[in-house]
Amino acid sequence: MRLSDVPGLTQFTLALALTAFSVPTAGAQEAIERRVNELLGQMTLEEKIGQLNLVSHGPPLRWEDISEGKAGALLNFNSAPDVARAQALARQTRLKIPPLFGLDVLHGFRTQFPLPLGEAAAFSPRISRLASEWAAKEAAFVGVNWTFAPMADLSRDSRWGRIVEGFGEDPTLGAVLTAARVEGFRKGGLAASTKHFAGYGAPQGGRDYDTTYIPRAEMYDTYLPPFRAAVEAGSASFMAAFNALNGEPSTANPWLLTDVLRRQWGFDGFVTSDWVGIGELVNHGIAADGAEAARKAILAGVDMDMMGQLYIKHLPEEVRAGRVPESVIDESVRRVLRTKFRMGLFDRPDIDPSRSDAAFPSPESRQAAREVARETFVLLQNRGDVLPFGPGVRSVAVVGPLADAPHDQMGPHAARGHKEDSVTILEGIRRRAQGAGIAVNHAPACDLFCRNTDGLQAALEAARRSDAVIAVFGEPQELSGEAASRAHLELNGRQAEVLEALAATGKPVALVLMGGRPQVLGPVAERIPSILMTWYPGTEAGPAVADVLFGDVSPSGKLPVTWPRATGQLPFYYNHLPTGRPTKPDNRFTVQYIDEAITPLYPFGWGLSYTQFAYSDTTIAQKRLDAGQMLEVAVSVRNTGAREGQEVVQLYTRDPVASRSRPLRELKAFEKIALKPGETKRVTLRVPVESLGFHLDDGTTLVEAGAIQVFVGGSSLAEPAGEAEIVRTFRIPPMERRAAVSTSVAQ
């Protein structure tokens, strides 16, 4: 079906233009503030608090709550008829304030794109913007105008199931991609609610919802930069995190919500709680009842109560009793109204109820999903150049339950994704093989969770009569995402047994891994020569995977997380601090394990290609740096192989001697470039000198005089490239600092 064939879609481009919005100019902002103040002055206390109530479709929502002004925002409305009905009811209220319609649109609406962690492996803000814009276009078409995304939680622990929703372990990569996602959502017509503010990605033991302990200086250095980038990119709202941070729940944390977000960063949008997050303050043990929870949350800076109904129930009495000043309520309502005016909701016509998400996936959205997916795949190893399959491969065996798993390939939080829309990996391989005259023999070998291997013999027979084996294994969707923390990251069930048996056939095996995090491979990494990590690839998984397996496209993804050898290494990350006893293999009394290597299986930033790249002639433009200047590093990158390919050029730095221990390496800039065989490009990477410093506990940035070591290459194992010197020490108070985004130019 094409868009032009669907009733009501002949004006599709115009419709999208009407849903998109932009950051207002100074003059427009003044006009908005006048309208906000005028409207606020007409509101009763109950009408104000109604704007702070966020309720989901279904119980406990009553449709009359909307017409009575008791719901300022709604979530899980994902169809045009329901949105239109709610909009009509809102117009029956005295002040006719339009509601927000929020939904978890993380990686697609109907057309599913790769999960955010996979998308991060592309190391490409262009790809992040493209995926987010498409997700927003589809959602906005049926009336959704607000997404609970992007997730800006940095995580160094793959046991945490929600690592799949973020960008991985590095703050620089996270800041660039978070900003790109905010921009893409806005361009497509969705206001962003960046989440979860903050520290949610570092729970003890990798257990979702558990407490986190992060020193404030570390918060500023590592966990907060992606959130700050979201502010600078124009995120309309933020979502408070579930977790307690250093013993203080984020939902009642004035340091996070008021001191940092509003005073230091100047954010003037609104903050919503997470699902029943305010009520959970009772469980955290800092509130005796719902009234106290509501009071603590609103005073800390949470403007909107998601599904708790504690604000609408308790705040009127809290205000009348003098425990909550009405001025606090006014300021929260002002933030909500300001956002609605900025989004143009007061001036936008109601959604056409005849619209349907059945218009998607369209040929255009499928092409975009395929393009994004194949940029995210990471070739972890390729001994013997098993991949790509060449002319000598005339038959392949496709083995594994995830080869034909249309639901699982979409991954968690798939919004309005339909498994019927998915092109499975098996189908994608069949389509590609048919055109090349290659026979495909399929046998799943085991059930989805690989508990039952009754089909193993059939799979081995398929392998023996084929020239090569494509084994598709990993994590079914249920094992990833929210509430999917894992204590054991080994391949689940009997997958390792099946893979060992396939390797024993002597046929070349390419393992296509699907999942939401690194998985402990153990002996599989030694037995299987070629391993391609595809994450959860989305709707167009099949064509994208086939493009890479058969060499139509060279893989170019890089790991956004460190890949451990064993679960016991976690949390594990590349940018760790030095110790007084650095690892020496022949000295037991240094940093190491007695039962496992200290190194990762694959390092951060790692990813192979079907071609090879050589780095040369690295220069540092200015060796002596002062405030306001740039560290500028140029390098020549040559494609020395016989295929086209893309490389992610990565710049790392280290401050070897400082007043406090600094990481052994820190990613500071990167650029993805495309090179034809034999082609050379000169890439210039630039880093503001202010980004070479670190934070103190109060948020002050301290840039110290001294040497800065520079490393440039294709992963976090990049080679040394020289040194620069910061000539004097200087400080930047937190309210004066603005986002210093690394830049790069390929010539």
C-alpha cells in the first residue's frame, strides 16, 4: 500500500508540516509569555492543578475528567479517533486548554527502527535524527504530540535491561546523540521529554529501579552531559527518575530538578514524574502518605503527576493549608502552558479522526528503517573472512529461532509496531538469495528460548548440505528492556550447545546476534569465526541483515558499550580511572582477576569492516591552549582495501597529571566518513579547551594547566597522536558554562 492510496493522505506532507514545531524567537517568546500570564490569571486553583495531572488511556481516566479540566495531559492515546474525541472534550472546558498527548515513541511508531543502543552504534547524529524524525512523523500523523524520549541515561552495566533504550557508556557520544534525537523528534512533530533525570542508569547490581550512589562531581562529568545537551537542543520537558540518588529520590530532589536543571542550565520547560513516581516516595520511605509525597514532589520541582492522581487529590488542600504556596503551583502551570503555546497547540486544528496508522509502514519509511539498521550492525570478529558471502557460496543454512521472529526483532517499547509489518531475517535472506540463485535451507534448531533442542538434528543436516551457515541467536525481546535485569548474561538456554554443534560440522558459520545488550559468549567466541551484532534491528531487519551478509553494504557500526568476557566484570567501561597498581600480568598484586582476563572481549568503539583503514599524518594545530580556544587534531584516513566502507574516526584525550585522578582515556570527538577503495580523507576533529577540564562538586568546571595526551584511531584502543598543553588554570562557574559540543570536519 502506498500513502497516495490511503484516504486522507493526499495532503500528507502538508499534514506533517502542520504538526512540526520549532524553538520560538525572542520576540515570539515574549508574546507567548504574555499569553501564558493572561491565561494563568483567569484560572481557578482547581483548573491550575488540573493542568498538572497526567492520566493514561483506560482506568482510572474518565472521559468527563477531560471536559471538566482535570487532565492537562494524556498518555497512551495512540489513535486519531481517541485523540480527536479528547480534543473535542477539552474544547468544552471553560478555558479550552488543549491537552498534551504523550506516548513512549522510542524507536519508531508503526515502522520500527533499531533500538536506541543499536542506533548509537552507528556513531552518527545524522542517523539518530533520521530515525527520530520518522518516528515522530508517524506518531504525529495520528495526533500524538509528545514523546517520553529520548532516554539520556548513561549506563556502564549491561545487566541493567534498560541499557537498550539509551546510548551506552560514554558521555560525549551520549550528548551528541541525545541532542540529535531531540532535534529529530521536534522536526517530525513531537515534543521531547528527556528521561530519566538522573542517575537511573547506574543502579546497584544492575537491578532496575534500585538505588544509585554517584558523587556530585561524577554526576557533572559523566551522567549529566547528555541531559544538558537535551536542554541546549530544546527538549520541551524532562521526566524525573524512579531511583534514589545518594539516598534522595529523584522525584523529590531539589538539587537535580531546581538547582541544576533550572538555575544552572536555565531550563524553563516542565518536569513530569515517571509512572506513579510521586506515590512511590512512600515506598522510598521519605513520605508518610500521598499528601506528603505530593507536597515534597511539587516543592522539589516536579510539575506534573503521571498516573498518581496525588496532585489533583491533595494539592488543593495543601495550598489552602499553607503547606504549598500557590505561587509554586502557578510556576508549574506556567511551565506547562508555556510548552503548549510553544508547540502551537492553541492554534492548531484538531486531528482528523479518519487518520490511521495503517498508512505505515510506507515504502519511504521502510527504506529509512533499512538504511538506519544496516548502519548499526557491529562486526565483532571475522576470522578467515567468512563474511561477506562470496560467489563460492551457493547454498546457506539459516539456523536459530530468532531468524524468523517478527515480534522479537522489533524489541521492547515498540509503540504501534505490528509483527505483521516485519520482514524477518529469514525472509530477507531468502529474497536476497533468490536473486542470486542461492539455495536457503532453514531449520530453527530450538524453541525461542532454546530450552528444547528437538530440532537440532534437522539443523545439523541443513548445515551439512549447505556451503555456509547463518546462525541467528541472542535475546528474545522479553529478556530485554524495562524490568529485565539479568544476573547472568550468558546466551540463554542451550544456544551455546547448538552453536558448538554447528561449528563441529566444519562449515563456515556466521553468528548473527540479536539483543539489547552485550551477551557473554564464552567459548562461542573462539568456535564461531564471524559474529555480527545486530541489536534489535526493527521492521526492516531482514533486508538490512541480508545487505551486510552478502556484501552489498560493508558493516560500519562501533560498540557504544564495552563488551565483557564475564558477567562478573560488570560494571565495565573504558574510561575508568588509573590505580596505584596498574595491571601487570606477572604480578598478582595488581588490578586483575585470578579467574578471568582483565580486558574486555571487545572494547568500546570497536567494530570491523569488510575493508581496512590506515591512519597517518596526525597533526595538532596548536600545541599551547588557553581559555576559549580549540584542541584541533587533523588526521589522514585511507581506505586500503578493495571495498567501499565507512569508518568512525575517534579522538580520545587524557590528562595524565591533575589535582584529581582523571580517566585513562575519554572520547572527545568523532566523525563518520565514507571512503572508496584507495581514497584518502583528511579529517579535522575539534574540542573546546573547556571540555578538557573536569567538574567540582558544586558544578564548577576546573581546567588545569598541564599536558593533555591525544589518541586518534578507530576504537578506544586508538594510538597516541601527541600532546598539547593548557597554559593556565581557569575555572568556569556552573551558571556561566554553556554546552561545549565537539565538532569535526571531513575534507
